[in-house]
Amino acid sequence: MKNNRRYNKGLKIFSVFLVLSLILSSYVLFIELTGKLPAEYNITLGNSHIFNSRFPFSFRVTDSSKSIIQFENTKDMLSKLFNRQIELEPLSEGSTDLQLRIFGLVPYKNLKVNVVPQVYVMPGGQSIGVRLNTEGVLVVGVAEITDDTGKNRNIAEENGIRLGDTLIEINGDVVVNSLHVADIVKNSNGEEIKLKFLRDTKEYEINVKPIKSSEDQKYRLGLWVRDKTAGVGTMTFYEQNSNKFGALGHAITDADTGLLLSVRDGEIISSRVVSIEQGQRGKPGEIKGVFYNVNEPLGKLEKNTPFGVYGELFRDIPNDLIPESIPIAFQHEVKEGKAYILTTTDDNEIQQYEIEITKVNPQSKPSIKSMIVKITDEKLLNKTGGIVQGMSGSPIIQNGKIVGAITHVLINDPTRGYGVYIEWMIEQAGIYE
């Protein structure tokens, strides 16, 4: 009897332990699964997509979705029993929800599935120059002014003006450039003027009196401002029907403040590589270029975003390596493994270089750190040491599709860097609109 009791007690303890282990392992698997699932998926007509799950989690498509996607279990009976794998077959354009359930009964999370037309774009790789004129003028520095009485004044400090604020109006007039600001202040005769600033999308106004400097007897505000910038980068893609383009893969920021520059207008211009400074551990390298045909810009610049610059081309830009448009890949199609980039180095021609995508980051919202890539092509490593400034925007090609663009180098390892998903750039370009 005692042995039976001990046996039964041991069996109960084991059963409880087993149940707790199953719950814990299921929870871990659940966190792993849901953590790898973006909140929204884009799939294209004509291309099915397979979702994988693990017991006790399963997917379900609602009845209202059957006109948009067709839901099929795998043919394996055990898989059918636990609904471990389903295949979605797009039927028509539209959006629907794919429901994640626990034990097939308890709804937990909805995944939005968008069936969209396949987008084709011309991959870039060309070296381009970018000239950007800001909206208003950006405050990049402040200075004290010594007035006629010998007193040191700081208008910025007195009125809460910060580095990175954008001066957009003076006395109701739109600020054109830094010379415009200097001219208004110089001719103010010290009378009060109204300044309108933009800070983090919010506007504020202040009234100030310019100070006559004892140094040169000129009226000043003590603000250092910038209204334009220029640099070299790489074209990522353009869409031939709309002529919309995307480049760089990351924002153009002010060199002093690190803040994103708002665009009033700008241009992209042909660029020729003149030298390359190799990247080293702790010191990013750089492709140095010069603009040419500056009176014949390639296109107009309309947007500067965290995911690159965008606008409209005036004419097609040839790509001898890939002369026709290719499809884009959505993030669930991007795989770890071999790929290649298109970029321009010292030969001033687009070249193809092998890379490896070492990590793919599932993202439910846009981010420039979508994937980690490693340069493996010895020819490129010998030229640049890896990823260098000026290569940002170089398109990443995998399995015949453009999957992303180079954005940043890892400072401590110039052979590695980040890439952004092409779908984020396509959205920014407004090609779906």
C-alpha cells in the first residue's frame, strides 16, 4: 500500500511537472513565434505564402476573407491535426485578417494580410550628388553679442531658442535662405521683429529686438543658421511609369545637430567618384565624388525621411547590368544567406559585389535596421575595406528581387552594416498611391 501511495504521489508530481513544462515550453514557443511575426504582411497576387506555427498555436482565416485569400492546410495528417502549416493563396487585391489562436479555440492576435499587385522597379547603383535646400533655415549655433553698453547678450538663451529649431517666418514673411534672414535683421534698426520657429513639428513664435553689436555696429540675433547641404550617395531604385525614385536609404541630417533636414526643394545630380578612403575599425571610410552636368539635374528632390530621399526623375537612368525592371521582395521573402549589391566605386561604373545577409529582423513598423549584411566580395574589400560613406542606398538583390538597400556601416567592423527593407522605401516613395 505504501509503495502504491508513493507511486501515485510520484506520478502526480511528475504529471504536474510535465504539465508545467508543457505550459512553460508552449509559452516560450509562443513568445518566439509571435515575436517573429510582423503585425502586417504584404503578399502579391500570383505568389502563395506559407505560415508556420507550433502546437498549440494555429492560424485561422475568417469567412469574410475568402474572396481575398484561399486558406489551405498542408496535406500531412499530423500537420492538419495541429494546423502547423498553412498556405495562403491570394485571390484578389484587398486586406484581411489572419487570426492566431491558442489550441485552435482562443483568439490571441490578428495579423493583417494585404494582397497587393507586384511592384517592379529599376535597381540603381549609380553614384549621385544630392543638393538640398531646407524649409526655412536651421539654427546650428548660437553666439553672445556685446552691445553698445558692453553687456554680453544671448538672444537664444533669453528666449528659449534651441539648436535644431527651424526659423520659418520673420514678421509673417516666409524665410527664403540665410541671406534673407541677415538682410531683414540688418535693416531692422533695432525695432522688434516677430520670429516663427518650428520644433519637432510644433510651431512657436517670439518677439525679439536685434542687438547692435559693439564690434561692427550691425544689428544681429546671435544665431548661426544653415539653409542648404550637399553630398554624395547611391541611387537605390526608380519606378519607370511614375519616375518616382528612392536613394540613400537613410536621412540627410545636419552635420552639427544631427537632426533631419526638412526639404523645401532640391536636386539629384550626376556624380563621378574621384577617390576612396578605405574603412578601418573605428574609422568609417568614404567615397569622394564630384558633381558634373550640374545644369542638367537627374531629378527633383521632394522628401527627406529617415528611410532615404525621394522625388521624381526627369529622365531614365541606364543600368547596363540590369537593363529591365525587377520585382521587389517583401520582408518575409528576405532570407539569411547570399545576396549581392550594386554600387559604383573608382571605375565609375555600376558593379555587382557579393554579400551575405547574416541576420533578418522581423519588423512590424518601418526601421532602417531591417537586416545585417556582411561584405564578402574580395574585390570590393580590397577597394573600400567594406561599407563606406557614399555607398548608402546601394540596392541589395537576392533571388532576382530587390530586397533592400545599404544604410549604415558598423563602426567596429567596416565589413558589416545595416540594410533597410525595400518595402519601407517603396512606401516612402508613394508608389502604391
